[in-house]
Amino acid sequence: MPVPELKVAIAGIQMKNPLTVGSGTYGHHGRFSQFFPVETMGALFPKTIRNYRWPGNPPPRVHEVPAGLHSSVGIPCNDWSTFVEHDVPILRSLDVPVIQSVIGRTEDEYVEIAQKCSDLGVFSGLELNLSCPNIKQGGLDFGYDAEASYRLVRRVRDATKLPVVAKLAPDYSSLSKVAKSVEAAGADAISLVNAPRAMCIDYRTRKPIIGNKIGALSGAAIKPMAVYMVWEIYQAVRIPIFGMGGVTDYRDVIEFMAAGARAVAFGTINYVDPMALPRALADLTNWLGENGINDVNDLVGTAHEDPKIFERKYG
């Protein structure tokens, strides 16, 4: 039985297979390959970084819920010099494309961190986490505002030659509009979904359980919602999609790819089962062979009536 083709290409980023990890869910601060070689995956999204030291949100930060995780960590970060001295040498040594996730509170902060990352010559691409309040426009997340998302992505696009991946907020009301805006602004790819907002209240105290009161929900509980959003965005834009949200095994990978994702990220499951990704890769390879599918790219969009809605360019 011939070995199926697993390679995928997104915005010029050559991946040996379509599996990756959600930023912040794997190998913090350079501690990779604790359970399996990081080169097993097709690309690495390290923990999101800022241009400044940030303490994160008050504890408690995580709370387990049925089929998921309620959390509000707040993306704590070391300062830039610590990142360059400690993390960058490790990232430079990896034999896998590294797509660095970045965040900011203003357009200027996003642009500055994007330029600094570009100058390092380490990264294959940048992911813009748009689920951050725009402090100059009343605190609404960039990802909920199509105009703000356009301006931000446009400025970052002009500031770097690296492929730009826009990570969208999971908002049904503006999802397609924002996706089209970031595409028009020059984004090379989209990643979704980010974890939707959520709250858990202790019935005994009648108070929110986590320190930040409002957090996000991740894990298997959100997968059907995430699959739907990938399905919708696949029809709305021409650029490729990194799909994520509740992925646990190879069957979820197939589901997301059928909805329209070209690559799929494992997130919360990494805390529960650190070997989920390599196991899924082996199972996916076997499944493709058993079903006579010679190229994993042939799965993309097959849930749609016309899987080739557009003439897409992924190279």
C-alpha cells in the first residue's frame, strides 16, 4: 500500500503534515519535545508573546468543566530581552516551521512586536491574536470589529515580509465580515477558532470561580461550534485556514479538513493527553491508506457541495 502524501503548504510555509498545536498549549518557554519530538508536527505555534512583560490574570486561572476547560490565564509574558536571550536560540534550533503568535493592546504594539519578530530571522510566519481589547477604541476586541481588524492587519502586512495569519475571535455575528476584512488587508491565512467567552459560578458562594470572573471555554465542548465556523469561513474567503477548537484525535482532524481547514491544531487536549498529536498523525496516515486517499489535501472542503468553491492558491 503506497504511503499517502501528508505535506501541505500554507502561504508558502511548507509543512510535512497538517498537524500543529494551538499557541499557549504546548511547550512553554522553549520546553519542547518533553513527550515527543517537536519535529513530528507540521509546524509549531509557540506561546503568544507581547512586546513587554505582563503578569497575566489573577488566580485561580483554570477550572475544569465537563468536556472542556474554563480559563482566563491572561497571556503572561517575559520581557523582550528575556525572550530573545532564552527562547529564540531554542526556536532557532528546531527543524520545523515556527509561526510565532503575537498580541498587543494597540495597533502600534502589534506592529512593533511584528517588526521585532521579523528582524530575528527565525520565524516562518506570524499569527496575530485578534482577541485582545483595543484600548484606544473603548476596549472592544480587534477581532469583533471588521474595520479595526482591517487596519491592524494592513499595518502589520506593511511592516513585515513574513506570512501573516489572522486568528479570529469566535463571534457568529461578525465572523464572515471580519474574515473578508483581514483577507482584503493582506492576511495570508486565517486561524480559528479562538476560545469563546464563558463564565462559571460557584453555586455555594454565588461568585465567579476564576479570578478574572470572565474567561474562555476550550476543549471538546466547543468542537461542533468550531467546525461550523471553519465551514462558514471556507466559503467566505480564498485564503487557507488553520482549524482548531476541541480537536482530540484523527477523526476530528478529518472533520475540520472536510469543513475547509488545510491544517489542524491540537490545543486543550495537550494538557490531558500529551501524545494525542503523534497518535492522531499515525491514525490519520493509516486511515488515508485504508480509504485509498493518496493525498491529505484531497480532504479539504469535502463537506461542501462544491469542495473547490474557489481556485485557491496555497503554495
